Amino acid sequence: MLRDPVTSENISFNMKKFFLGNKKTEYMVLSAMASKQKRFEALVNALYADVFRYAYWLCRNRSMAEDLVQETYLRAWRSFESLKDEKAAKAWLITILRRENARQYERFQPNLVDMDDVAHTDFMGDVTADLAQSLETYMLQKSIGKLELEFREPLMLQVVGGFSTDEISDILKLNKNTVLTRLFRARNKLKDMLAENTLKRGTGNG
Amino acid sequence: MDDLEFRRRAYAEPDCQDDKFLAKKNASEESKKFVDDLQAFNYQIKGAMNTPVPEGLAERVILNQTLGQHAQKKQGVKVIFSLVASVSIVFALVFTFLFTSNIDLEQEVFAHIYEELNHLNEQQHNDIHHVNNLLKSFGGTVNIEIGEVNYLGSCNIANKKGVHMVLAGEKGPVTIMMLPNINIGNTQSIFDGRFKGSIIPATKGSIVIVGEKGESLEEIRHKLVNNIRWVI
């Protein structure tokens, strides 16, 4: 095969190609960086509320929950390349969040205020429908807060996260039957607590 | 699916779409109501768990990430900066240690000579036996006559004892200090306005030879270095 003779035109052409090629690479790198940032922002906007709620029900403290969310997303950013399937993003974030929570909890065990002690007001008397509704929600929140983490967590994943039982068993590294049992017991315990509360309220008022 | 399993499943997964479960649910009004109640309860739980999210959280998360990235870049610069700083500190320390220690030694030597200037003019006429008597206490001997020793005594340089001699040179007195306990790496030339000489590493410690400017010290140096034996 005949090779092109090396002429000055050839050299300058090659140089041009070289520099243009370089610029193209630079552009590709920059646009990849920009697209990573864009994807990350989409991940924040789409899931921050779920992640926050999960964090809140994990530690039951709003400011700690916010710190957890921040830390979770920072870690997510650092290992963003490991997120291959964006459909799995929520489970991925929650896995990071749980790990972070465990780490923080090891470092520092917060003196959490028992929800039971906060504003324990006797609502009996003239209650409007709205107030009755919010009282019910309040009682339910209190009861959820009281659930042990092993029951609260699968419930959170199912209700807040919208995960299937299989997905929950993946996230919690438990087998499916254990997850089902815990979910069953979680709702059972909640019902019991609520019934007990109603009973107490009834006798307190009667 | 038996009743117990059905109830357990309804509690665990009220929205279960499993065929057997749905069939059982639709089999009787009672079981339908049971599941409906649990679904309503689930809806309540969802509402209760739906805690308000702090305002502007998403923006704060993105801001934090952007700042964190910036800080990471800066941290990289910091790491390089601190590396450079520590390397230069090590250099500075090594430099000062190597040179200042010798400079100190030079100063000590001259300080001692000036302190005892009168020894330069002594005429004690010590011979090799006197020299060896003193050198012995330091573990050394001289093999040959090193010339007229006009002064012989001990000295204290940098808190280390040594032998101090004054020989007669061609131009004037030549000070010799044998310092068995002071080690130096290389021969170091020393001088000031009046004297010049060198500190030479020996088999044990070092030897200082200082004469008046213009004095040829090479011969004495040769004699001393080759004819002192230290018992180590």
C-alpha cells in the first residue's frame, strides 16, 4: 500500500485533526460532567421527599433526618457511577441512607424525645371532625414511632417507599417470609396500640 | 389459601395482587370487608407517615453537593500544598542540622582559642611521652614525634572533652584539638579574621588544626591523621 508522502500540508492537516480531536474530547468530558450534574439534580428532585420521610421515620428527628438526607446525597454523588439502573435509584439511595444512619447511630446516640411526652393533651370534649381526624393521625404517628425498628422499617419501605415484598427483602437482606411476618406484626401491633389508646381515652373520659 | 394465611397476608400486604389472595378476598362479603378495612387502615398509615418535608430541602441538597465538590477540589490543592510544605520543612531541618551543627562547632573552636590565647605563647616543651600520657586517658596514642608541643592540656568543646595542644608552626603557633567524642561527616574548613584551619574526621571523633593565616597546615595534618591510633 502506498503511504501519503509527508508534506507540510499533510503535517498541518494532521495537527489540525489532532487539535480538533482534542477539543472534541474536552467537549465530551465537559458535557459528560454537565450531564452527570443534571442527572444528579434530577435524582434529588425526584426522590428527596421520599428520602427525607424515610430518614425521618428512621430516626424520628427532623434535623437529624435532614442531615441524613444531605449525607446520603453527598455519598450518592461520590459513587454516582455505581448507579447503573436509574429505576433502582430509590432502593440505592435508601441503602446508602440506612448505612449512613447506622454509622451515625454508632457514633452518637441521640437523646430522642419520646413522642408520648410531647403535647400530651386531652382532646376530649367538643371536637370538630378535622380535629378528630388530626387526633387520629397524631395517635397513629405516635404509635408508628413506638414500633420497634425491625417492624417499622419494612412498613416504611412498603408504605412510603412503595416497594414490593421482594424488593424489601433485598434492601433489608431478610428472606421474604421474615419480611411478610414483620409486616403482619407491624400492622397488628399498630392496631393493638390504637385500640389500647381508644380504651384509655374512653375510661379516662368516662 | 386458608383463612389464617389469608388474614396474615391481608395484614402484611393489604394491596396484594396475588390471584389466590384476590380469589379468597372476593369469595365472601366478610373477607372483602376485612381487606377493605385493612386497605383503609393502610391509607391512614400512609397519611400519618406523610410528614411534611422541610422547605427548600432539594435546593439545599444540590447546593451542598456543589459546595462539597468545590471543597473537594480545594482539598486536592490543599493536599499538594501541605505536601510541598512538609517536604520543605524537612529540607530546612536537614539543612540547618547539617550546617548549623558544624557552624556551632567552628564557633566553639574559635571561642576556645580566643579564650585561651595565652596558651599560644607557652613554652612547655612537652615531648611525645607527655602527649601520650594525656592521650591515653582518651584511648589514643601518637606513634611519632609530632614536633615541639608548647602547650598540652585538655579542653572542653561543645561539652565534650578533648586534648588541646599548641605546636610550633612555620609562621606561628598551631593549635591542635583532638576531640574523640565529636564526630563530623566531612572535613570542614574553618576560618576567621586571624586564624584558618580545618576540622577533620578521624578514626575516632575529629581533629581540629588551626594556624595563623598563611601557615601551611598540610604537613601537620598528614602527620596527625596517619600517626594517631585510637583504641576503640
